[in-house]
Amino acid sequence: MNATPRRILVTGASSGIGLATARQLAATGHEVVMVSRETSRGTQALSSVAADATGPGPSFLPADLSSQASIRDLSVRLHDRFSSVDALVNNAGTAATRRELTVDGIELTFATNHLAPFLLTHLLLDLLHGGRVVGTTSESHAGRLDFDNLQGERGYNFFSAYSRSKLANILFTYELARRLAGTAITANCFTPGPSATNFGRGTGGAMGLMSAAVRLIGGSPQRGARIAVRLATSPELDGASGLYFFHGKPARSKAITYDPVIAARLWAVSEELTNPGRQITQPSKEAIK
């Protein structure tokens, strides 16, 4: 059964799983709004996606998701251009080899991988109506969260920073689903598994070696993209929310991700760091399960 054509926003859409997701969506008749940081790569990716499109032509909007001003500008452009978005695929991500701060003074990996989807989702809720929020995470998400070292303040390691941000993605997904319970908007996340993409290519050091190994043993970006497409469009998942998908099926994430107290605390910290404006109501204790 084919899904009704939808308008779907994909971040990190110029390469890897994001590009593969955009191509698969366009090939099945969906309208794709592509977001990535680099305009030149983005326009090249747009051409390749347009060549695959069987429905409305795709569009491209450049935005640096490490910058909150850029995210807010992206939201303004989206609101000016569209009256609705059926799904938001928060796919963009990074892993900094050393501790770097963004223009907002926030550690780069945490800012790009967690705070960017947190803020963008808040800003686009009024466009989503009965839509879906889909997050790309990792099975390598951390099993604990040190709120005194969220941004690597007391010690930075690229893999710890990355796995911490992926844990934050899952906590955000579950908390968002709780807060949106009773509405038509759903929130789910998935791990594509090790994928042979350019993520981490050319970085050198331990990260460079790890990314090279993943390219050797990892699956194709198309495999991970198929999961993203399913979560964004499949009628079988209408109403499904607060789920983590592994190997394309609902699975259990690490125990910490189910702690609503930790999730609410991370949410509060994220609000302080982004000041999203739109508040998503804290669910009642009865609604937390």
C-alpha cells in the first residue's frame, strides 16, 4: 500500500543517509524540502533528487544547524513558503574531534546533534499539524548522562560527546511524545546502524580510523534511509509514537532513556540553552508511564 504523498523536511540532506532519504522520498512521489549547511553541495544534491522525483519537485534551503540564529531564520523561511509540513526528519549530525564552541558558545556536537532538532522541532510545531517528527540516533547512545559534563566541560572525547548527543536524541523523542500525547503529532526515532557514508571522513586520529572502519563494514545509506522513509510516511505507523527503531523494528533503547525525570531535566536545560519561545506543556504525572 503506497502512502499518500506528503511534504517532508529532511535535514542533513546533501549526503549520506539524508540524501538517500530525500531521493527515496522523491522517487515515491513525496515533496522533499532539503536542508543542509553547504549551499554548493546542497544544490548538487537537489539536482540528483529532482532527477528521481515522480511528484512535486524538491526544494533546498541552506541552514547552519549549529547556529540558533540560522535555525530561526530557517523557520521564518519555511513559514513564509509553506502552510504545512507533514513530517520533519531530524537527520543532520556531526562529531567534532576536539571540543569546539559554536557562535552561541555551545559545544558543537551537542549543539548540532541535540539542540538543533530540539529548537527546530519547537519552531515548526505549528506547521506540523498532524505530522510526524523522526529523529536519527544511534545504537551507540550513552548509558548515563552527567549533567555537569553535558558539553564536555570537564573532559572531552569525541565518541563520548557523540554518544551523549545520541542519548539526548532518544530522551527528547520520548519526552516529546509524552508532551504531545493526545495530539495528532507523533515522535519516533531510529538507528540506521553502521553506515558507509562520508561521516567523519578526513578527520584523522581515532575518529578517522573509526569512520574508515565503519565504511568498510557498514551497510549502505539506502538501508538506513528506508527506515527513515517508513517512519515518515507509512500508514501502518499512523498514531505510533514514542518508539525507538533498531533494524527497522521497534526495540528497547538503554534503560536511562525511559527515565522521565532525566528526560524532563534535559528538556529544561535545553529550553534554557535555546529559548524556543513555544512551550510544549509538561505532561501530568498520570500521563508518564
